[in-house]
Amino acid sequence: MAQQNNFILGLSAYYHDAAAALICDGEIVAAAQEERFTRKKHDPGFPANAVRFCLGEAGLQLADVAAIAFYDKPLLKFERLLETYYAFAPRGLRSFLMSMPVWIKEKLFQKRLLWDHLEEVAGPARPGTPLLFPEHHLSHAASAFYPSPFDEAAVLTIDGVGEWATASLCHGEGTGMRILKELKFPHSVGLLYSAFTYFLGFRVNSGEYKLMGLAPYGDPDSEQVAEFERRIHEELIDVAPDGSIWLNQDYFDYATGLRMVREDRWQRLFGMPRRDHADELEMRHCNLGLAIQRVTEDIMLKMAAEAKRLTGSRNLCLAGGVALNCVGNGKLQRSGLFERVWIQPAAGDAGGALGAALAAWHLHLAGARTPCGPLDRMRGSLIGPDTTEKDTLRMIRRFSAEGERIEDFDRLCARVAEIMESGAVVGWVQGRMEWGPRALGNRSIIGDPRSPEMQRKMNVNIKYRESFRPFAPSILAEEAGEYFDLRGADSPYMLLVADVLERHRKPLPDGYGSMSVREKLYTLRSSLPAITHIDFSARVQTVHRDVNERYWRLLSAFKERTGCPAIVNTSFNVRGEPIVCTPEDAYRCFMRTDMDALVVGDYLFEKRRQPPWPEDRRWKEEFVLD
Amino acid sequence: MEFLKELFAFFMERKKWWLLPVVLVLLVLGLLLVFAGQSAVAPFIYTLF
């Protein structure tokens, strides 16, 4: 088998979001992020478990693999570090002294390190097996273009930083890819957004979602938002017509320091101190969030316009951490610049593992592209570890769980729909796990979106996270246009934000724009209040029968019972925990929270029938809050 | 040895010879660190690492 097929293993590791991906002759076989196995969020270590899983999916040893691809070039990154320290000297001496030992002892010798780890996990490689290092942004671009449904497309990648590049603009045609333009460190859209994430009291690298969710609480008509935007443009950033940016390093500290921003200068600029994560969220924080979100969207649109100008393409592919800004993605899609927009579901650094493997296949080995599936070549992003009945039975035995097996899947869906209609929250685990940060109906917590109490209940009693954070809907693809302004676009990976249509909205009270966060939160805004954000937007997942049939059938059962074709879908985890992987992870999470029922495969577990859970509430300390 | 070859190839490709002395000094320093057995502390900002 190994002689006939070219298996390529892609890796991302040693920074954050370590992951592995396996492709066979260009076709995606398996991919997973290490955090799902180790239960350590954003695990940066070598992805030993993910490699074991990926190779195991195809019954391979390392000796069967034709090539290995790592998602960036360590030496080029080291060059960037040295040049940056030189350019900023003597500023940055402390961070230089801290970072150099790490590089000198480990990171410079990554090739040896990778081989050692790989051989420890999967046996010796075939002599001469190449270990390739495609550039960071090329890996992102490959992850965006090659699995997309397009034969030709403009490819835009935007993130914090790779080696030197912080954004790139490529043109993909058939199996080829050309880099047309790059934006280089320290000027970075991702780092700009992270700087505001930090200033507003959220954690860099994971709190960016929160900032995006917070922004709509700002008052779009207020003088303060306009003033913040003006100050950002005057002092922090220059945006060129092509979307490239220049950041005033007098205000930032990430290049050589140990913090994102120079807080004293930011305090003077915005007239407020850095928010501590425990501080109450005030209107000024929301307004600043809204201002930077608008600036980011403006840059994304300008970059996309430049991509259009340079390639003339009708299609756009996106990847890189900033491509997880689904509000910006939604605006880009609605701008009409491109007829079709496709976004890699694992747009962050984990996705680089898949991109590196695809780049190796298409660009290094000149391999052909595989036939396109119903929507694209990603197989619905359901390419992670599977849930087998054996795993479920092992979980039942281990926890003495009381489950009911319902073999008739339609009957199971009807039962779950009935449970959800009663206002209950259900954990839903089926088949292969999702690749990427979004749960897409195989490791999800689901509920009734019509319930006005659902958002608060899920945030406070289930996910243990901030009450302002919105939830997203899954909706039958064929019904999506009846509820959301998607303009015909599919959003199978929950990466587009679209407005709830006017006819489903409720009239807002006077002075809504200037209400406090809490007042806005508890205002009924639509017939689907649990998934309608403050500004009537929703991060939509369109569910397609030929992509995830079981989830589609569940939504159909809910529609049949209630008339509503949408449900709330949030990732199956609590705050700070990676998404559950195995039935055991799922049952543990189910019992630790106020979830009412759990479905794993064909088994239904109702909370009231379960034996008492022995753990006390101290388990929360297990996860570092994000 | 393989690492030194790669480093040389990297410099040939990038033509940034002015970085060579810095790298060599750092490598010597690195050897000292290894022999001294000090641990490397990784701060949190990922642009540095």
C-alpha cells in the first residue's frame, strides 16, 4: 500500500496549537490538534498523540510515509528575531536574554528534534525520507486553496506572524501557487488585534474571539467610537490603499518586549488604563472593541480588493488566525468583491499542519488535486478521531453510566428534539471529531434557540464563561436563506457572520445603542434570541445533508417537532477546556455541568438517571481560564 | 555537523553574512549553557519564540 500511495505527514508544533495531518495522494485522511488528546488548551508541544492517531487511521508506521512537512522555517524565524533585536537595540535586551537560550538549546535544532520525536512515536523512517519546511504563510495559503472547491482563486492569509510575513497574497491555479505580495513583521494585523485583546483584559492567542464578540456591544453611533477610530489611525497605524499597514512601534512592545503594548502610552492615547480580566466590562471597553473591529474589517476589505486587482479572480480563499474573524469574513463575503469566498476551517496555526502536507504534495512532489466533494475537499472537516461503540461501552463501564440505546436513529433524533424543546441542554457526540476550533455537530452542546433563557443558561451553568458571549446557530442549509442574510453563500464551517432577517427581529426599545452591556444582553431581539447577537448578527453554520447526515437529521427532527430549522450549537467543553474528544471526556464534562442529557452515538444518557458524580467543584481548577 | 551544513546553506541563500558572527557567538554561548545545565525559560509572547 505504502509503495503505491504517497502518504505525507504534516506537522505544526513548538509554538502554539500543535497538530498533525495526514494526506494520501493529496486526499485528506486525518487531522487533529494535540490539545484534544492531552486536554491542555493550545498545547504547543510535539503532537505525539495526533501523529499516532493520524498514522493509525491509515495503519501506517513512519517508514510508510513518503514525506514529512513542518509548517514553517525555523532558521528564517531565527533570522527575523536577530534582525529585530538588532534594529531595536538596546531595547529588548531582557527578552533577548530570555529567548536566546530557548533557541540555542532547542529551536535551532528543530530538524533533529522532529526526527527524534517522530521516531520515538512511530518507529524509524525510510532512509532518505524528506523532511520539508514550507514557509508559514505558504502553509496557510496551501491549507486555504488546495482543499477549496476552486480551480483558480486569490488566496489571502493574515495572522500574527510566521517567519517574516504577517500577511500574504497568493494566486492559486490548479496545482500551482504563487506568492504575489507579503506584509512583513513587525507590521501585523493579527498582532494589532491581539494588542487590543491584551489591553481589554483578554488573553492573547485565545481571547481574540471574545473581543470580536464584545465589539457589537459598542454603540455604533457614539462619538467615542469615532474618536477611538480617529486616534487609532492618527497614532497607531497607517493603512495604505492596498491594505498593507505600518504600525507605530512607539506604542507596541511585542517586537522585543514581554508584553504586547506600552501600557502608559495606550492609557494616555485612549484615556483609560488597561482593563484587568476581572474588571467589569464598561461601555468604553465595548466602544474600543468596536473601533478596532471596524479598523480590522477595513484592512481586510482593502487587502481583499488588492487581491482582486492583482489576480482578477472571482474566488477568494482565506486562512491565518485573522480569517477566524467571522464578522470580518461576513463583511468581505457581502461586499461582493468576490463571487465566492472559502475559508479553511482550521485557519489558525493548527491548520498549518494540513497546509504544509498539501504544499509538499502539490508544490514539491507536483501531485495532482483530488476530485471535489459536495462542497469542497475538506470532508466537512470531520476528519478527527472517531467515536466507536466500543469506546462508548468502555465509558459506560468506567462510570457506571445509565444509558439507553436507541437503534432507530430517527427515533433518537425525535427524543432529543423533544428534550431540547423542553428547554433542556444536550451534549451531542457523533462520529469523527471536527478539525478546527469550531464544533460542527459532532462534538457539540445543543439547545433550543427560541428560548430567551438559553444564552444565559449555557454561558453561566454549562460553559462557565462570560455572560456577554454569543452563541451560534446550526441551521438546515436549505432553510438558511429564510432566516439569515447569507446571500446564497454556504457557511458549513461556521466562519461567516450574517444578519438575522428583518422579519424575525423584534423592535428594540429607545436608547438601545447606549444601554449597558447587561441591559442589552437581556433585551429580546428576535424570534431566535439565543443565537441573535446584540447587533442582530449570527455566526451561522449551514448544515448539509451530504456533508453531515446525522446532524442534518437531528435538525430536521427538531424542525418537524417545533417548526424551527435551527438549533444552538456551541463547542462541547467548558471555559478553558479543549473540545471533548472521547466518550469519556464527554461524559465527564456532562456530569460536571448542568447539561440535561448526553447523546453518544446511539446512546442517550439523561442526567436524572445517572449515578451521583463523586467529584466536587474543584475540578474547575484543572483548566486555566482563557 | 548536519546543522552547520544547513546553516551554511541558509546563509548562501539569504546572503545575510553580517548575522554569521552573531550566530556563532550565540552557538558558543549555547554550548556553555548546555554544559552549565541551565534551563530555558519561555516567556509567553509568541513573536519571540
